[in-house]
Amino acid sequence: MVISTIADTVTRGIENVTDTVSGTFFEPVIRLGVTGLARSGKTVFITSLVANLMDRGRMPGLLAQNEGRILSAYLQPQPDDTLPRFDFESHLGDLTAQDPRWPDSTRSISELRISMKIRPTGLLSGLQGPRTVHLDIVDYPGEWLLDLGLLEKTYPQWAAETLARMDQRNSAQDYLALARTVDGSADLDEPRAQALAASFTRYLTQARRDGFSDCTPGRFLLPGDLAGSPVLTFAPLPAVTTPPRKSLWREMERRFEAYKSQVVKPFFRGHFARIDRQIVLVDALGAIHAGPKAVEDMRQAMTDILSAFRPGRNAFLSQLLRGKRVEKILFAATKSDHLHHTQHPRLTAIMQALTRDARDRAQFAGAETRAMAIASLRATVEETRTHNGTDLDCVRGRLLDSGKQAAFYPGELPLDPSHLLGPARDGAEKWLDQDYQIMRFAPARLSPKPGEGPPHIRLDRAAHFLIGDRL
């Protein structure tokens, strides 16, 4: 185990030295990781970001654009020949069609490179020509995100934590009933192991539908070509004091370790170790709608995943000696267009409170972090309606299910985030004073002007925080 860890570290160091030297002495490269929890809108974020970098009329918050220094932006072949290309053109076509629709969710890792010609600044800017900065965007399924936290856990730790969490959820009762009938010290019975894994997978699927964030292992939900393999045929079992060799418990433990070494570690080593900017997209409104337990689950999940991002500053010498670290991390609450703009500061404050533990840890390691409320693609317009003599700030959009236009008032978020996080930490079943509603809107039909990308909320500010200093 120790030798394997040392070997992984050396391999990452060699790869990062190559990347660092190339980026320092030739054309600089910014490698941006786009991650997120379920239904957070990663595909829409990347599509809108790229479209708005190519047609920058809606990007005044990106300082380099506001100063007129971004001369052009264009797509280029990605540097990693073994990764699928992010299908930007098809996704943009879905959003800009006569009958627009949301693109399909991310189901595998993909990459896209957009290159920008930048006019330099400073005393010598008149003597230098434009320089090229490459932005490599790496997208991967949110279902795989939390697997990174498994790297620091043993099977007994993971099993105990998972069973304790499941014990509080109605959707887990079928699996828990099955697990209680199993003797982990008995000899391995493959059909029994398969039945346990299948029941556990059904629970994970329902937990994701119920709005919970921590649904590990992620490949159980998106197995791809690993479906049916032993590396995906394990489940959490109640503790066994001294499990004998060839017992069900020992085999579950072995497969858990194989999942970490053969699935999670290669993914981490091949992609995360090379990322220097990171955005974590979060459907905070969806969690609030799902209830206090979903909010607490999300808070804990964001704290857990941060340890995998290796936060810190990327000074040239430290890159050579230790490999790249994530310099900037943005926690973005998506779908802010589902709220009137008067509530956006409250959503940002809630996001800041949700990510407090994660952000404190990152800042201690030297990374710059920020929380923000954004909408990658604005699907609504705002209006005020009077109801029972009270003015309500609403949003109006095209409903996803029926296609009809409707105005919607989701409820008022609290000024103090502790009014949400307190009941969440205490394990409350529901909000005491108010129910928070959510509506599913379809994309609005777009009529962009020449030179303008899709409409958004604060996407330009998000881009400036993530890459502005390198432009």
C-alpha cells in the first residue's frame, strides 16, 4: 500500500513537471475541472461558458474582455487523444433550437480546449504581440465526484458510515433488511453477493432521486463497461469481529479496495492531479426543497470532496517539486434564475455557509475560494404580482412538463443561513416555518444579437474569478 502510494506520487510528479515546463516556457494552459453534485447543470455550464467566451457581448464582468484585451477565441483539438471531446456543438444546438431542450446529463468524462488570443498589458505591452492562452475544460459525471473521498477510507470505515447514514432513510430499508439476514463471517456465496450489490444499487438510485448528495460508490449508478464485474459487486455489511479468510466480509473488503485502486485511483491520477482551477456546481435550491436532511448531506459531501482537490498555490518551483495544486475553487449555486434577483444575496449567503468547512480548509492550504449564485443559462424573466394584497417577486418561464408559460413564487429564503443549517445539522424531518418550492423550467427560446452568447447570471464573474488572473 505504501509503495503503491509512493509510486503514484512519483508518477504524478513527472507528469506535472512536463505540464509545468510546457505551460511556463511555451503557450500557457489553464486546466479547469468542472465538477458537481447530481442535477447541478455541468453540461449547460460548459456549453454556455464556451459560447460566451467565443461571443463575449454578455461578459463585462470578465475584466480582460471589459478592457478589450481578448482579441479572439476559437476551439482547438484537445490535448488528450484518449478522452472523448465534449460535444459542444450538439449541446449548443439543443439550447438554441426552435424548441429548445436541456442537453443530456454527463455520463462519462470529456474534454474541450478553447484558445484565446490576448493582448498583453504593462510597460512592455507595446513591444509584444498577442499571446495565446489555452483553456482546457474537463467535464466528468457528478456521480463519480464523491468517490474521491473513498481513497482515505477503509472498508470497515466506509461500511459503518454508510449503514449509519442509510438507517435514517426510508429508501434504504429494503437493503438494510437484506443485510441483517447475512452472516458476513460465512463463506462467500456469489449469488448472495450479487443480490446485496443489486439491492444496494437500487437504494443509491432512489437516494439520488430523493435529493441526497452522498451516493457512493458513483460507478454503481453509471457503471459503463464495468457493469456486472466483481469490482462493482460489493456492499456495506455490518461489522464482523474477526472475519475468516474467504468469508463474505473479507471478499467485500477486497472488492472495495480493488474499486479504489483500479477505478478511483486511475481517474484521480489521470485527471485531478493535473487540474489547477476548479468549479464545484451545486443545486442548492434542489437540496433545500428536498428538506433539512438533504441540505446536511450536501454540506458534508462538499467538505469530504475537497480533500481530493489538493488545494494550494502553484508557484513554479512548488509545481516542480510537488506537482500541481488547485489554486482557485469556486462553489457555485446554480439555477439562481429560479429566484427573483432580490433573493440572490440570500442564496449566496446560504452557499457560503454550506461550504464554510470546505472553504476554510482550502484557504488554510493556500487556495483562493469563493461562493457565488449563478445561472449558466437564464430560463426565466422576473415580474411582481399582487396576491391577497401582498406584492410577490416572482419568476416566469416555460414549464418543462407542459411547455406553458407560468409565474412562480418559490418562497422566501431566510436572511440568516443558520435558519436552514441549524435544523439540517439537528436532523429535522422538515422545515418548521416554511416549505420551499421548486419549479422545473425549460430553456427559453433565444434570439441573441450578433456577438452575444446565451443569457446568463454572473457567468462572467465566475469566469473572471477562475481564469481572469491568467488573462
